[in-house]
Amino acid sequence: MFNAAEEGKTLRTTMKGGTGNGLEIMLDIQQDEYLPVWGDSEDTAFEAGVRVQIHSQAEPPFVHELGFGVAPGFQTFVATQEQRLTYLPPPWGECESKALGFFHVYSVTACRIDCETRYIVENCNCRMVHMPGDASYCTPEQYKDCAEPALDEAKLSAVENSNCMCRTPCNMTRYNKELSMVKIPSKTSARYLQKKFNKSEKYITDNILVLDVFFEALNYETIEQKKAYEVAGLLGDIGGQMGLFIGASILTILELFDYAYEVVKERLLDLLSSEEEEESRGEDVSSCDPVANHSESISHTVTVPLQTTLGTLEEIAC
């Protein structure tokens, strides 16, 4: 890996973007060293060239599935632009940031490799060359008889196994790519390359490739997922609409509560006072002693002054 974050090594940086200010390499793929193809199978490779993946230092490579191809006989220009993405965790989103067994930083690639590695080691007692861990590497026989079939099973069972459900990380960095190619060698450079590499022009066309990777610009794009509506925003919008349409404010709302309190208080006081009056009247009536009617046997005259008060009349009536 080029420019990997390894201990004791300093990361390479560039001071400007554009062609010639990044990584430029010339490779000889040596097609003559390719294994012969004797039949057609799922793993048979018919192409000639290399696969390349551009990723951050925190994310492990997954070249055989995420890499792009570079063909011999061409110079491939790859203009890239950094993009930083931020997603929300539950309940607003579905991003994941848990720690993994073989990787410190969570990513979809790391999650897949971690899950596939554990599945291969449990079922075959070995690991493939691109897998991390301390288990021994699988032999060619183990590759054919166990590892490759188990890897296909792991991919199929990823949907059923919740541990292998790799969600989007909460923070990730990816690199957008724009590819362009030109034919090599040119007629003017063919003889020079023949002398330099001591190879024929046909060999150079069939085996030599040039890869040029560079930043399109020394900036990055940020994409951030945010909450659509929060409680504070809801309350603020309600208060703003009330203030705009009916001129209401927090003082108006408090006055409404105060008015409701006064109304309820007045009603309760009226109810209590009426109950007290009824009780007092009942006590006055019950305090009078009953007097037998003797009109049939005794008759007498009572003279009442005209200026007698109501209270005196009540006492006499009793």
C-alpha cells in the first residue's frame, strides 16, 4: 500500500493539485507469468492489468471488489477529490460506530472483512491472504475445498446474520474519481523504451502501464446529515407564528393562565360561601323549640309594638 499509516513512517503530502503532483508509477504486469486458463469457472480471470483502490488510511483495502482497473498499453490519469461524510446515529439515522475485533476504526469494508475472517477461521481453521489475524494462511487445497466455498456462504448468510449487517459509519472519508486514458507508447517514444527496458514494442504495449493519481484541488467537500426538526425548533416556530399572527408572547400566555386561575378561584369561593349560608340557615331553624298548640284551651292577647325589629319578631315567633 502506498502512503499507509504505518508506525515509524511519515505520511506523504502534496502542496498543489493537478497532473504530476501526485503518485505516478510505471508497472510491468508480466503477462507471460500468468497462470494458463484451462477452463471456465467463477474465479477464472480473463483480463490483463491491475486493480487500484483509493481509500483513507483508516479504512482497509478491498481491492478485489472495490478497485478500478488499469490496462496495459495505456497511461491512466485519475483525478480524485476528497469527500467527508457525517451521518446521524439512531433514532435520527442508522449509522454505526462500534469497535471491531480486527480494526479500531469502523467502516463498511472493515466490517465485511472482520465478519468474513471470523467465518473462514471458524469453518476452515485458516485465513485467506488478505484477511487479518493470527491464524495460519490457507493452503491451495484449503482454498479450493473450504475457504472459497465458505466465503460464498458468508456473503449469502450476511443478510441473516445480524453481526454481518454492515451499516454506514457515522464518519467516513471517500474519494471521488475521474478517469481518462491515453495510448502508450507513442511512435516517438517506442524506440527509446525498447532500448531502456531491452524489450520489444509489442511487449511494451502488452505489459507496460502508467498510473497517474493526483488531487483535482487541495480542498474537500463536506456532506453532513442533520436532524430535520428538533423540539427547540418546534417551540420556536410555534412562538414565532403566534407572535406574527396574533401578537402573542410569553407574557400573553402567562396572562391567560392568570385569568383562568382567577376565574376558577372566584367560582370556588362562590361555591364555598353558598354552602356556608345554607349550613347557617339550617342551624338557626333547628335551634327553635317546638311549642304545643293550646288555642283550644287557652286564649290570651299579645301586644307587639310597631317599632319591633325583625330579630325580635323571630324570637317571639319561636
